[in-house]
Amino acid sequence: NAGVMQNPRHLVRRRGQEARLRCSPMKGHSHVYWYRQLPEEGLKFMVYLQKENIIDESGMPKERFSAEFPKEGPSILRIQQVVRGDSAAYFCASSDGQGYGYTFGSGTRLTVV
Amino acid sequence: EDQVTQSPEALRLQEGESSSLNCSYTVSGLRGLFWYRQDPGKGPEFLFTLYSAGEEKEKERLKATLTKKESFLHITAPKPEDSATYLCAVQATGWGGSQGNLIFGKGTKLSVKP
């Protein structure tokens, strides 16, 4: 019974490149949430998605960031034209939408050089 | 503005020395308060959810309590394997409080020495 799977675990990008982070929710979960953890900062909510729908993107930066959760396949967090300030750990969580417990993945550590 | 403050930032204990971690919150309305444990290089691991003042939950050496303004995570006779960062988060009701929006504190880093 695999948990929330995120890949890659580590990602290095040069400034101006694109970063794609993937998240496969737990089996049976159809709700996906993305959070960002900056050094010395707490986890910050970015976006909440269900299959083919963005439910709440109030935490997403207005430019360069986008997220999707297609009918088939993992959820993708996409960062275009990365800058040094995008360096952080990005965590995905999933739930079945019935209660309030979320299961987190191990995260993707993005380093922009 | 909804916010969560955890204290202390770091806590060092000897094995067997019981203590408590604090989580103070300010929200327009509380839907739920969550405690997570996070080990270095890993994602948060769910511990407890509390919904109303007076509620308590226990798991092994951990006990979480909730009042209208704060939550405590009590650690009884801790062991070295309890060393981790403990995160508190709240989910608010009202405008903008969607199901997914957890507001996290910065965490308390706990070290338990043998």
C-alpha cells in the first residue's frame, strides 16, 4: 500500500529553466494539495486540486507557477523560468476528501543554480 | 489574519524527561487543528487532529490537548527516537477556508539525548 509518491526527490535547475514536479496520491485518494517549505519557514499552502479541477489556488504565485491533476496520471506542479528564490522543498499531500487527515509525500527538493 | 505560532523553536531533553510543546493560534473560526511530526529530509507524518476545545488525543508517549487559543503536545518519558520537528497546523472556517488550506507554524525541533 504505497503512500504518496513524489518524484524526483532532488531536482537541480539553472535559472530560466523549467521545473516539473510530480505527485501520485495514495490509492483511493482523489484530492491533492501542494505545499512549499522555504528554508527556516513553515509549510505554505499553494494549491488544492481534484481530478481535472483546480479547487483553490489562493497560495500560488500569480506568475510562472501552474498545477494540474489530469484524469489519468500524476499531479504536476510546473514552475517556468525558475529563479533562485524558487529553491525550496515542495510537498504534495493527498486525502479521500471525507475527513481532514492528509498524507504527505517525502517531497521534492528544488535547487536553482 | 489567521496565524499559528509554535514555541519553543527548539527543545533539548534528556531521555525520560517529560515536557510540552505549545501551539498558539489565531483564526476567525477553527475547523480543525493538526499535529505532524517531520524527520529530516522527509515529509510530515500525521499524528493527531483536534476539533473542539477540551478535546484530547493520545498515541504512545504523545498526548495532544486543545483550548480555544492554543494546543499542547505533551511528551511523556521521551526516547531518542522521538527526536524530530513537530509541526502544528490549523484549518480555518469562513471565507477562503477551503478544505485544503492548512496554516502551519514553523515547528519545534525536539532533541532527546540518551
